[in-house]
Amino acid sequence: MVKQIVCINWGTKYGAPYINRLYAMVARHTTPPFTFTAITDTTEGVRPEVRCVDLPPMPAADPKDTPGKWPKARLWAPELAGLIGPVLFLDLDIVITGSLDPFFGFGDPDDVVLARNAAKPFQRAGQTSIYRFPVGGLVPLYEAFRKDAQGIADRYRYEQFYVTKRSPNGVKFWPRRWVRHFRIECIPPFPLNLVIPPWLPKGARAIIFAGKLNPPDAIAGRWDSTKAHRPPLEHLADNWRRGRRFHFYRIYLHPTKWVEDAWRE
């Protein structure tokens, strides 16, 4: 079986550097044969091993005032880059730390399989940073979104909750240890985060960066991409002076060497 891997890029936040790193991680952690398709609005600088396909138009106008990444709705179309059968979708800011092969053998090829949402541990909520679905299997979501994009975004807020709740045959979840959330599951709790760098959970195959933090921030040891890493005492003193009590104890991380080692071409 050819393993089919897909990513999607729009706008200027990520682009070729992220696509290229993602391909390199996939190549290191996937047993051939596999294909890697980038559905993108730019091809400049993308390495030649990547199959680039033009970003199709949205099925409807982008919803307003919503936190979800609704441009991913393109993935639910009846046709997807000429691919047939199950595809594994990866966010561009994911860090791969183990073999992806088991993601293709898990469950049935027609299953929709998501990561568990670590931010909602007591809900049956999914995360679409890494999920597998059969091409065309989510067309009902696509058509409903096409007819009422704003209403769906207002109701579900995040596209991953929409996929979780409305997939025609329900969803399954990867084993919890396979996919970990960097901010929630890798950064030690206070006060350990002041002295211990983020850890790589045992058995993790993919680390997702849902939310504000991105791999470059983890590598640099910062919560704000506009600022440099500071020693713990300097961080504490500065935030105490500003009266930022939450930042004082929580918003801190050391540079993360294992992310730097993994997130590379």
C-alpha cells in the first residue's frame, strides 16, 4: 500500500520552509512507498520531492470572528489533489518524533481517525493536527459548510470539533501516547518548568503545536516569537514588576533541544 500524506498551506505564515521540513521528517519516519502532497498557494522554494497542487477555492466565504482554521474545509471536498483512498493529513507545524507507519495500519481504511484533544480531556473532542480520512468521506461536511459556513463556524467554533461531531460514520482516536500536545503535555508544570526543559513523552510519534507556540519558539525557549529567551530569574523579576502574575509562574520554557534535532531538513 502506498502511504498518502497531505499538508495544506495558505497565506504567508508558513510557506516553503515549513513544507520542506515536514517532508524531511516524513521521509525519515515513513517506510516507502509513500507520496507527499502539498496543497498550497505558493511553490517558490519548495523542494522537488514534494508534489505541489494548487490551493483550490474555499467552498464558501471564510467565516468571521471564529478561532477555527476553516480553510482546512478544502480537505473535505469530493476530489482532493487526484488522490484516492485514505490520506494522512499533517499540520505544517507538527514535529515528527517516531514512525508514521502505524498511522496507516490503525483501524479500517474508511475510518476517520483523529488525535485526542488534550485541552478537552473530559470530552470526546478530536484534534485535526494529524488525522486520517478517506478522500470523499467527508463530503457531507463540505456540502453543509458550503451552504452555511458562518452558522457552522459559530456553532462549532473549531473545525476539529465539527469533524469530530459530524463525520458521517463517527470518528476513532489514535492511541493517546502516539500524539502529544507540546504546550500541555511536554512543558513541565510550575515550578519544574523553570529548571527542566520540555520533555519528549515516551512513545510519542508526533508532537502537535496547537495554539500560539510553534517549533521555532520551542527551540528558542520563548512564548512570544517577538522576544528572545531569558534566564528564569530575569523572567520572574520582569513579570513580577509588571504585575503579570500568570506569566510569572506559567509562561516560561527552556530551549528544547529534541525539537531542534527533529524539526530539520
